[in-house]
Amino acid sequence: MRALILITALFIVCGCQEQKAPINQSAMAAILTDLHLAEALGQLSPIDSGGYMIKNRDSIYTHYQYIFDNHQISTQQFSEALDWYGNEPTKFDEVYDLTLATLSTIKEENTIEPPTEIKPLDSAELAKRPVNYER
């Protein structure tokens, strides 16, 4: 009977320990940021003869392989991490908060502000300007 209680207690203690993420949150956020950028780049594909956007899957696959190589992980490691974070929604939310913050920063750094208000020219003002016929 004591053995049964000891084994049960051991299972409870082992089951309560939090498992460590296969890829830490900051690294996972960096990988997801790169993957989202690759997906966006894949959407900038040419339009086919029917007027539909073509998603270049070969190009995206190449980007994915480069991203995984750059972050020194395999496709299997990424899949395992994605499954792990899928079972830990609060931690996955934290990862996506980091991802979205990074993507927002990238967008802000690469957004060109539109020019200030352009005043329309009055044709009467144009007529008053001197004309230079020399070149």
C-alpha cells in the first residue's frame, strides 16, 4: 500500500512540474517575425493572366529554409515548439505580443510619411508668373 501511495505521489509531483519551451519566447518571436515577413514577401508576387495574385510557394519555402538555418533550428524543432506553444496559450500570446511589437517597429521605421498638404495652384497665379522661353 505504501508503494502505491509513493508512486501516486511521484506521478503528481512529476506532473506538476512545468515543462520548458523547446524554443525560448524571444527566439520564437524573432522566428515568427521573420516568417511573417517572408509570407508578406510571398504576397508581392506577380498577377497571373486571370488577374489573380500568385503566391510563389517555392520562394516562400526557400525563405523558410533560410530563416530556420539563420536561427539554427530545424523544421521539426519549429513544429515541436509550435505544438508546445499551442498547448500554452498564455505563453503563445506573450510570444505574439513580442512578434507584433517587432513588426510594428519595422513598419514604423520603413514607412514614408506623406508630404504635407499640397496647395492647389490658382490658374490666375500661374498667368502672373513670368514665362521663360529660353532653354
